[in-house]
Amino acid sequence: MQRKKHSLYYALFLTIFGSILFIVLVRSYYDYDHTKHEVATELEAELKNTGSSLQKSVAGYVDSYAVNEYEKLVKHAMEDDDIAAILISDYNMANILGKKEYISGYIKDNKWHIREYDVQNIEQTKLLENAFFRETQELITSDGSLVGTISIYISDRHLNEQVQRIIVQNIVTSIVLAFLLVALIFFTMNAIILKPLLRMIKTIEESDHEGVPSEYLEEANSKELDTLTKAMNKMIASIRKSRERLKEQERNLVFQAHHDPLTGLPNRLLFQDRLTQGLKKADREKKRLAVFFIDLDHFKEVNDSYGHETGDILLQNIAQRLQGVIRAHDTLARLGGDEFTIIMENLGDSVDISNLAQKILNSLSSPVVVNGTILYVSSSIGISLYPNDANSVQDLLKYADTAMYKAKDEGRNNFQFYNAQLTQLALDRVVLEVSLREALRKGEFVVYFQPQIDTELGEICGMEALVRWQHPEKGLIFPDAFIPLAESTGLIVELDRYVMKVAMEQVFNWREQGLNPGVLAMNLSVKQLEHHDFIETFKRLMYAIGVKPEWIELEITESQLMRKPEDAIKVLQELSDLGVSLSVDDFGTGYSSFAYLKKLPISKLKIDKEFIQDIPKDEEDIAITKAIIVLAKSLNLKVLAEGVETRDQKEFLLREGCRFVQGYYYSKPVNVEQMEKMIIEGVEE
């Protein structure tokens, strides 16, 4: 059974209190005995004096046979609280009465009342026997004759009352002093010893999971405790230092066990673990995952020709290049030799995979200088996908390896999917990207315009500029076929600027001809918005052409806007300050925060055609459209509906308060000539 432990405060209090209590008791006993002796001595001296003074007067009365007189005198003397009895032995009266002795006087009974003394009263006799002190003096007359004796008896009753009163006073005083002393000693020891000790204990108790105090002990006031504190702090510091060394060693061992010593990349063990975790995450989130197997072409020849040291430096350089092209959350590993792998998670579509593969090929195509030697390196890349190709670590790695050998067979310096169809799509994409760059260089893109109508007036109030690719072989290509590729490759910035230039020049020409095309709406890519020189480039273009800011409206889609709303607000505010109108395109398809929507310097919301196409049949689309119109009005924004194709849709929108529309009901996107004709002649329903 575990012994009950008591607090130091408890032990200290009992020790101090017990010691002081013992001292008080000893001192009280001494005071009682000493005081009683002093009071008794004083009392005896006083009563002797009283007896002496009575002796002279009583002797005279006895000598003159004046019994009544000396009895009066005695009774008066009995009023003294300390006197228990005064008895007179009168020899003269004894002779007269023929008795052996004649005793008279007064005595106090148990209730301290004065009574005449009766020799036959046994109770009075006992009182005299129990008297504390007796003083007897002879009665001698002035001529020297002995006429009797006077005896004064003292009771200890009053004596005890006096002594007890004094003792009580002493005890009360002693107790008060004792408690003051206890408090003084207790608080002094508490401040000097207990509090520092408790601070030490608290610091030690507040330890981490390994039992090491989180903080160092505070400096103590006393020399001894300060020495103890310094010793313990030194011990804590030593433990922490040792633990850090152990943790560092442990981290190094873990790192060495999971990383390649040459490149510092994850090794096969860590790669497999991360791929396992990546598959679990992809399964939970219903996402795709890709495994890249990268093998350097002809690496063995480098080792054979220039030595393993050169080969190692080359591998380190290749690892750095690969690290530079992958995304932050992708995993690059070295399996051994010249074999590298990449885990690519959160895939959108195959375009992302092809982009990375092409970046790797481009990155490794540049020559590498090692110890003054120029080396050219290429690679063959195999790609497998989860869940398309496999759902296990071993199979994904095996299939990516198989695809890599297919890339070797295709002449090296290329990438292949394990799925042959995906490889063909990737190759088609590469061809399309090359063609897209060539089209920009040759100016094969043309701008079409779709009118925007004020249905209340039945007039054109503006137009949206839309790009088309006039391919020399395939004919007119619509944006859906090339805009996603332009955005993923970054070509969208150059394409946007080209469309803006052509569209603004055309609007300026119409204005110069005296025509009123209304406001020109142009799409603004978020990549364009994020470009550091966009504002300056746009201002120079606008001023160089001669268009006025109020002629221009820039549209940015809701989903792109919400990617980095804070940054977008800053740039859009600069555009608004120029006098350019801003609108949110495809509104309702993203996840706008009303908090950000209020901050955006926009003047218009464009309802996405997805909500318009089934009106007025679909109740949900009707409810959403009404809500957007109400929201726009509450924010003092204009609202325009896209994709209007029927009279019922137009009339519903007009009835609900949306007067501006755009869609096939009035006109599809048309070329410059057709748009100019509509500006002049107007539109027909």
C-alpha cells in the first residue's frame, strides 16, 4: 500500500506550530509558578502589615474590656478580599468568664459572606484548617502587658483569581506572539525555501513527452538553492544537448535509409511509401495519379568514357534539373543507376502529364558541362496512370518501366504512355502546340464579334470579341479546340494581346466612320492578369490605337477570379481607375464569395448560358437566374444573360429585369463585315 504523502507546507506548519506551542506551555507553567509565588509573598507582607496595625488598636480595646469596639474594628478589616478570618483570643474576658480561653472574631463562609466565628461550628473549623496562610501576633498593651493574640487567616481563593487572571493574560499574549512568530517564520521560510522549491517542481512537472523540462529553472535568492538551480539547469542543458544529438543522428539515419546518398532524392523505399500514400489519397478523392519512369539515354557510355566520378556529377546535375521542372507537391526519386521516377498527383487531364513529360525532355536537352567536358544527355520516359492502367504500386511501376522501353524502341528522347491511345493524344497535342505557335507568328487568328442587345430599346449596346483560328488546312477552328492548350502552355497571354489589338483597332475604325458599335467586351485570361507588365502594356496599346477607356469592357470568368481574389482585386482596381468597365463572365458557375464580390470594382454580371438554355421550363434554372438578377440589382450592377436563343427566354429575362442579352436569338458570332452591317442596319428578332 502506497504511503500517503503530505505537502511541505503541512510539515513546515506542524513543525513550527508544535515548537512554538511547546515554548508557550513551558513559559506559561513558569509564569504561573513564579507569579503565584510573587503574589503570595506580596500578600503575606501586606497581611503582616495589616496584623501589625490591628494589633495596636485591638490591644487597647482588649485592655479596656471594649469587646464591641474591637469586634467592629475586626469586622471592618474583614472587608479586605484577601482575608478569610480574623480571630482574637481575649485573655481578660477569659479570666472574667472563668474560661480557659475566650475567642471571638469573624470568618467568611463558602460564599465569601462575613459571619461571626463560632468555636463549635465544624464547617468554620475546616475553613480555618484549609486557610492558605495564617499570621498570629500577640496583643501587648502600652505598658507591656500581654492581653491576648490576634490571628489573621488568608484564603487562596482570591490569590488564585489573581494568579489565573495574570496567567490568562500571559497565555493570550503568548498565543498572539506565538501566532505572529509562526506567521513570520512560515512566510519567511516560504519565501526563501518553499516558493523556490515549488517553482522548481512546477518547472520540472511541465516537461515534454520525454520528461525533459520545457524551461530552465529560475534563479533562486538563497545561495544553496541557487547552487541547486544552476546544477539542475546544467543537467537540463546537458540532457537537451544529448537529445538533440540523438535526434540529429536519428534524422540522419532515417534520411539515409530513405534517400539516395548521391543526389539526396528519395530512394526506392521512400518512393514506394509515397506512392502507396498517393494511391490511398487518389482513391479517397477520386483523382488520377501518374508514375513517370525516366531512364537516361546512353548513360553507360558516359561512365565508360569519362569515369564514374563524371557520371556521378552528371547524375547530380540531372537530379537538379528534374527537381526544377516538377510541381512542388510531386515526388522525384532515384531508384538507382540512371533511373529516376516521378509521382504526379491531383491530375486534371492528360494535358498536364504531357506538359511535364515535354518539360523534362526540354530540360535535359541542354548540354551539361562536367570538369570542362560538354556532355549531351537525352532521356526516355514511360508513363503509367492510376486507375486507368493499374491500382497497385508494383504494377504501376512495372507498366511505367514497360512504357519507358517502348520510348527507347521509338528512338529514345521521347515519352510513351503505357496506354498507346494516350501516347497518340500526347503526340497530337505536341503537334497542335507547334501549330499554335506558328499560327501566332503568321497571324492566322481572326476576331469575330457577337452583338449584345438592349431588349428594351431593341438596339445593339455593345459586342463581345471572340477569337477563331483560320487554319490553312483545317479551316475555321473554334476556341474550345485550342484555348485550353494556349492556357496550359502560357501562349494565352500572347493570344489575348493579339485579339485585344485587332478588336480595338476595328472598334476605332468604326468610330472614325461615325458608327456606334457600343462597348467592346474582351475576355481577359487570369494568366494575362497575373503578368507583371499587363497594366502598362494594356495602357500603351489603348493609347497607341486611340480608343477611349469608356469604349472598353474586360471580362474575367468567375472561377479564374476566385483563384487569387486579393491579387485580382488590386489589378482590376487599376484597370477601373483607367475608366475601363469590368464584368464577371459565366457568373453562377464558380464559387464567388460575396465578401470579395463587394470589393471587386465591377459594373456587370454575365449570367452563364448554362442557366439560360432550359428557361422557362427548368424551375431550378429559373430560380438561379432570378437570384442572380436580384443580387446584381442589390449591388447596383448591370446584368447580361448569355446564350439567349428563344423569344421565351428573352421575354422572361426582360420581365425579370434583365434587359441586356447576348445569343443566337439575335446573332451568332460573325466576322467584321457582317458585324458592320448589323451596326448600320440594326438587328432583327
